[in-house]
Amino acid sequence: MEINLSRKFGSNKKVLITGGAGFIGSAVIRKLLKDTEAKIINIDKLTYASDLTSIEKTLNALGNESKKRYSFHKIDLCDADATNKIVRQISPDIIIHLAAESHVDRSIEGPKVFLQSNIIGTFNILNAALSNYLLLSQQKKEEFIFHHVSTDEVFGSLEEDGFFNEKTAYSPRSPYSATKASSDFLVNAWFHTYGLPILITNCSNNYGPWQFPEKLIPVVINKALNNLEIPIYGDGLNIRDWLYVDDHVEALIYVICKGKIGESYCIGGNNEKTNIECVKEICSNLDRINPKSKKYENNITFIKDRLGHDKRYAIDASKIKLELGWEPKTKFSEGINLTVEWYFNNLDWVTSILNK
Ligand code: NAD
């Protein structure tokens, strides 16, 4: 990484991460443990989607020094008192806020918990951050950052043309994206009204190892390996812009190190794929890694479309590229190959997390 990490993530810095037991949060923690000396405080409610195995493995591989600078606290951000208490106790230099309910299908079936965690949870962590921020010295205030990790789904759905960018009007269409949009608005309000130093990022779909097997890519790999039908919504022509999770993590670090307070940055992979293209690429990787008598793609089945299924997401990531110098490194063919191999080699983890 062509960036100096020691200023923001030196040994004297405390980074509080919400949702650090989730897919992206745990990748952020693994990266900070490996490449920085900062103290890392992970707060997470530990929902069904969470898992600490990858962090534990990293801590064991890195040894005692890293164990001393990492701590985990089981906290639900909907509990305002517990959230306030931990933020006051830690007095972090940086908060990276990733905690959220994140699966669109679940938000359609049961939106209430999305409103609670994504809106009230964000409200509580913002309030806790602000009341602690107001107690900081002037120098600490100048260095403090509240980084809110959001999604491109807040912008709604694109037709065949055009891209989302930082100026695109919000138009969320699922309960999930509506709650994420609400949280973005709250974060902006805490900046403009109370002066809390914030950054927001809106990222496209992530994929990679350790993702809970309910999202498209791990679902497909898991079903295919178990010789089950591979379900695809509708006609399979919905388009997503896929980003390898480690590239997202690097983008978050660039934004924290070089971003302008109060601004938002769109992050994307320049990797638009229809769902059917994505699934076929997974299948052909499996044909190579674990050949069977018939091709995996024979198991593809088209199922009834998701309600309100957004047609296309695509990001114009030129702001983060031109202003901060970040661009994605991992080609889809490379990232999907790594991901398929990882799931193939970690089927025990998939089974254990699904049975939890
Ligand atoms: P995830 O579902 O894997 O992890 C979310 C984590 O948040 C879990 O560990 C969960 O236990 C925790 N959490 C949920 N509610 C909580 C609460 N009330 N209090 C404390 N912890 C709580 O999600 P992810 O894919 O890692 O996404 C992380 C963030 O990134 C989310 O805010 C999501 O909206 C955003 N995002 C995700 C993607 C993607 O493709 N996965 C893309 C763009 C943005």
C-alpha cells in the first residue's frame, strides 16, 4: 500500500470498530492487526452473521504482541447506555462504524431489526462519539474521525446506462437500503449540526473469504459443492459491481488517511457482472478445482424474483481515484478464483456457521 499508516494507525492510536465480527469488519481488523500497531477495539452484538474465527486465527498467527492490542466487547448498539459507556471508557481516536443488519432478503421478511440496528444503532454510536469528542483536547479533536461505512444501494437502481457517484440523489428501494440511507443522513447531520468530524463511504457489492453463506457468491459455491440446485433470482440479468473485500478494506484506510472531513466517497470494483455471468464464472472455477461428471452450471435454477429487485448498481469511483489515489487491485477473475478455492478448503467453517 502506497500510504503511510503510522500517522493514523500508530501504536498510540485507538481504533474502535463496530461490527468487527462481520464479513467486512473482520477483514478490516485482520488488516489493522497485520499492518499497523494501533490498538483495536471490536464491539459487536454477535448476530447470526458474525464470527470471530478469522480474527482469532490472525491473533494466534501474529502472537502475543497483537493479542495485547486487541479487545472484543459484546455490545448491541441499540443499548445506548452500553454504547456510551464503552466509547467513554476507550476514548477512541477513530471509529469505523460497520455494524448493521446487511442482508436485503432478510430486510424484506423482517424490516424492524434493520430499523433498530441500522438507524437507532447509528444514532446511539453517533451520540456516544459526539459526547466523548466534546471532552477531547483540541489536538485530539483535530485528529478524531468517525468513518461510516455505507453502501451504493442507497442510490437506488440504474438502467443500462449511467453510474452512481457522490452527487447522485438518494433513492433507496429496499428496507435495507432505506435504513442505510437513513444512517448516512444521520451521520451527515451530526457533522453539519454538531461538528462531529465524519467520513462516509458508499461501496458496491463485496465478495471474498469469510462471508456468511447467505449472499449470492458464497450461497452459489456452497450449493454447488453440495450438489444442490443453484438458485438465481428472476432472469439472472440484474447487474452488480463486485469488489474484492481486501480492496474495500484498503479503500477505507485510504479514506481515513487522506479523505476530507465531511465528504463522502464512492468505492467500486469496475467489475460489472450480471448475476448469471457471476454464477457461471463460479461454476467454471469449480469445474477446474473439483471436477465432477457433469458441469456445475447444470444445477442452475431460476427462481421467483426478489420483491423490488434493483436492476443495476454501478459505481463511478473517479473521486477516490483522483483525490486519494485508490483504485481496486483485484481483477474479478482473480478474486473469484481465490474465493472459490477458499470456500472449497473451508467447508467445515461454512457448515459450522450455518448450524450456529
Ligand atoms: P455483516 O452482516 O457480515 O456484518 C455485520 C456485523 O454487524 C455483524 O457482525 C453483526 O453482529 C453486527 N451487528 C449487527 N447489528 C448490530 C448491533 N445492533 N450492534 C452491534 N453489532 C451489530 O455485514 P458486512 O457485509 O460485513 O457489512 C458491513 C457494513 O458494510 C454494513 O454496514 C454494510 O451495510 C456495509 N456494506 C456491505 C457491503 C457488502 O457487500 N457486504 C457493501 C457495501 C457496504
